[in-house]
Amino acid sequence: MDNKEKLNSWKKSEENQKSFQGWDFSYLDGNYYMEETPWCYETFIHEHLTNDCQLLDMGTGGGELLNSFHHPKEKTAVTEGWAPNYQLLLKTLKPQGVDVQFVEKNDQLNFSDCSFDLVSNSHESFSIEEVARVLKPDGYFITQQVGDLNGIQLSSKLIPGFQKLSFPLHLSTVVKELKQKGFTIIYANECYPVQKFYTMDALIYYVKTIPWEFPDFSVEKNFDELLAVEEELKRKGYIENREHRFIVVAKK
């Protein structure tokens, strides 16, 4: 393809991303690889979640991960702060008996004190004070988070003059603050998984889905940078990125 054809093709990838719902990346299947973390978030959930537990899943997205827990819906509450996802949850989870709450600020959870046996949180902001408040005594807080070095490798390739935003959420600070609130740390770890994109279509779709890591990115505006990473794809067979993840399992 010449550059004009590439531009038109990549704009179609950009357009395809507009159909993205919830947190469903199945569009990337076969064209994307993410190295596994040395832990399994879902395993920790299942180890501490019994059918009689009251569960709060913070920032549940489209409910995809929550559904993998197979927890009784009538004993489940979720929060979501992105309006399109919240509207989706009202149609999907609420009719099944899930308590669905729209939360813009995670330091203001609309639940009574000591409401939950387990609070799960995957890639959602949180206030340790509020988590402690809504957890029952001996309840568990399990959170998997994106670290401050996440995606810098790819952002630097695609965004000229990229500068990492201030990022206060670190494994060490979360562990320290949980201990200060009286929590016992059961498990804590972090890692830097390799991420690979095998097509330009997959790369563009992904980048448009997480604009906070690729500010003001567009195919037209960043066409020269896309041409440069396409050369990497030709040489290596993939475009490489590196993620940053950490996990904490804590008991109140």
C-alpha cells in the first residue's frame, strides 16, 4: 500500500474502535499478546469469596471480569464511573439482582459501614479510608492496579514529546497506607509484562481505547509515528510495549 492507502486503512481501524463497549478487547484476538502476570487475580478472588459473601466490585467496567467470579448476583454490588458502561450495566446486571451504583468519586461510596466481606478492584481508583469503612471486620480487599511505568515505551513512540503524568499510585505507598489503616498484607507483588501487537489494526484500536495513555492521538495527526512503528512491525513481526502491574491482597 502507498501512504494514502495506509492512511485510509488506518482510519478505518480508528472508526472500528468506536463500537467498543464495556472492557471487551475480543476485537484484538489473534493480533495481540499480553504476557501473563506471575499471579492470577481471579484465583485470589475465588480463594476468598464464598457464596454467602457480600461482594463489592469497584469499577466493574462492562461486568466481564465480574461474571467470571460466578458469584450470586443478589449478593453482589458494583460501582462504575463511566456513563456509557453504567447505562450498559443497568441493562445487563441490574435485572439480575446486582446493586449497580454510579460513582464519580471513589472516596464517596454509597454504601453503609461494614457492608461487604470482600471488595475487589481491578484497575480502578480507590480510597483506602472508604474501602476500610465499607468492609466488614476480617473482610478482604483485593486490588490489581496499573503501575506508573505502564505503556511508556509505546506512548513515547507514538506521541511526540510525550511526558508521563504525575502518578501517585505505587505498590509501596498502597501497602504502607493499608498497614497504617490496620490491614494485614496477605500478598503483594508487581511485574512488567511484555505486550505485542501483530497488526497495525490491533495497535490503533488499542491506542484509541485508552486515550489517557496516548493523549490527543489520531491516525491523521500521528501518521508519521505510525509509519515508524510499522517499520518495527516489518522488522520484528510485532510492535512491542511493556506494561506495569501490581497486586495487593489485604485483610481488615
